[in-house]
Amino acid sequence: MTKTKAYIILISMMFISILSMAGIALPFPILAPLFIDVPLNDFNHYLNIHPKILLSIVLASFPLGALIGSVFLGALSDTYGRRKTLAGSIGLSALGYIVSGYALLMQDYLLFVTARFTTGIVSGNVSIARAIAADLHPIIDKTRAFSWTYAAGYVGWLVGPLAGGYLMLLGAHTAFFSASIALFLAALMTWVLIAETSTQTNQTLRLGELMWKHNSLRLLHNPSLRQVFFIALVVNLGLNAFYEFYPVWLVETFSFSSVQIGHHTALLTLCMVLASSLLIERIRHKFGKVNTIITALTLACFTLVITPQISPDLILYYFALMGILIAFFNGLLPVYFSDRYEAFGQGKLMGLLTITFYLANAGIALIGGMVSLLGAQWSVVLGGAILLIGALYLFVFDRRTSFEQAKALR
């Protein structure tokens, strides 16, 4: 593959990531206002269950489905090709968003949760995008490919919530129908623009055999990869505590509207984009991957722990700082593990890391939902404490594995 062709694939993947992530993030500022500080109805008081518990179930349903999908989608792309698997999964996600919009239009809570869950199954394709970025190495430096791909995803998270906040004014269902259009476009672009990057395709494997014997969870038989799994899980638990509950905190503490949540989410993601595209490579070369990750995790911990003390005039600074810190540890952690364990297959490895994100997303939605009964800010504080545990875990892991490698070379 030539350098020009590699960059064409990377830039095309960035546009697709923007559309795909915008579609997924578009409903993000909508969910909390549907359940918090609004009159009770059959949707937000289903079976007389507390609205915060119902919200937690909704928040958990999508990542729980994506968790299941992440188990085999990355491995599926290793076997049948990145292009086919990514285009197909994005197209099915678009159909799921149509059903979700219909459920909101009909005020059918059970159908909405079911649609979010099944949509999640075919939305666990982040691992494929990451695998494509990894496939371009060494033609394109892996840190650059990952950081650009992440930056594009963050642009989607910037545009999506902004659009969702304003579309909420036309009805919550409108945002989901609009998301389906964005996802259909992303699927079409994937099919037309992305060349196949995997050189290990083996289409003789049956789908059932692949899902059972060659999925990402099989990597957990390796002791080192089990440690990778748990480190990524802890970090993602802390990160998702922030992602899931800062909208609830903003509504509960400051009575923010969906538009205001969209604005602050846009600021958060704008800082992620700028840090990913302009700062990560420089910081990594100066301080090293591990030191940068651990420092960013520690600073994020202290930022989240002081959430109850944040006043309205500090909220913008709070979100800007978190965006920069998230970009550092979220962008470099997959690169760190990809460099060490690429022999296991980038699709499977990225699938394993994606599993931890959605497992953490589902788990913290339920745990944080219970904690949020005391106040949503405490769910965010819990996330900060978990990030510190993740930093310590990574520090010990890196020192131990580096010592073992040095000992093996003697």
C-alpha cells in the first residue's frame, strides 16, 4: 500500500467516524431531560418505577448490547474483512435508530429499551475503526492514525449533541430519526470509499464457529491480556461514570436544558478534538505514553472529585479541562496495548478493549444510577475515584511487565 492510498483510507475513515459518532451521540443530551424534572407519564414512570432507575436502565441497555456485539464484531472483521463488517453493522444501527424514534413517538418505554439494546449489538463497531487505523502502520505512525481517528470521533460527539439539543425542540423522536439518516450515509461511505486493509481474511470460517471459537474474549486465556482487560475496564468505569451522569448532574443541580447540555458537551468534545489532533503526538514524544496516560488519569480523578464544589462560573473551565485529559488517556491507552500485543490480531485486540468500554458503560449506568439517588454529583465523584485506581493499576502493570521483559533479555 502506498502512503497516498493509506492517507486516503485514513481520511475517509475520519469522515465516516464523524457521521457514525454524530448519529450515536445525537440523542445524548435528550435522555436525561425525558426523565428528570418533568411531569410523570407512562414513559418516565413505567410500572411506577422511579424515573432515575428507568433512566439508568435506558443508559445501560445500549452499551449492554454493544458489549455483546463487541465480542465478535472485531474478530468478524479479521475474518470477513473490515469494509463489509463495518458497512453492514452501521447500516443495521441506522435501522435500530428508526425503531427507537418510533418507540419515543408512541411513548412505549419497553420498546424503546429493547430497541436501544438491539441497536447496541450492531453498534459495537468502534473496534473495526481502530483496527483499520492499526492496519495502516507502519505506513502511517500508529499514534497519528489513532489520534486522528479519535479526533474525528470527537467531532461527531461535538456535532451530534449540539444537533440533538436543538432537535429536541421538535420532539425527542426527531433526533433519533435524524441519527438514522447520518448512519445510513456513514454505511454508504464505508462501502464506497474504504478499501480493505486486513491481510488476514479467512472466509472459510463459518459465522457460528467464528463467534464461538475466534471471538475477542478468547484472548482472555492469555494472563497478560487479562490484565489489559481489567486495566481498560477500570479506566472505562471511571470515564463512563462521567459521561453518563454529568447530564443528570447538570439538570439536577443547575436545571440545564437539552440545548445547554448540548453546548457543554460540544465544548468537552471540541477540547478532545484539539488535544487529539494537535497535542498528543508532541506530549507522547516528550514524556512517553505511559507517563502521559497516568498523569492524565490522576488529574482527571482530582477534577471529578471536586465536582460538588463546581460553581456555574467554573463549569466551562471544568469541561474544557476534562476534554483535554480524556483525549490524552483515551487516545494513548489503545496505542500502548496495540504496540505490545499486535501479534494477537488488531481486530480481536481492539474488540477486547471495546468490550471493556461497553461493559463499563452498562455497569456504571446501573451502579451510578443507585448512587445518583443521593445526588448525581456523587456518581461523577465515584468516577474520579475509579480513575485513580486505574492509574495505579496501569503503573504497577507497566513496571512489572517492563521488569519481566528486561529480565528475559539478560
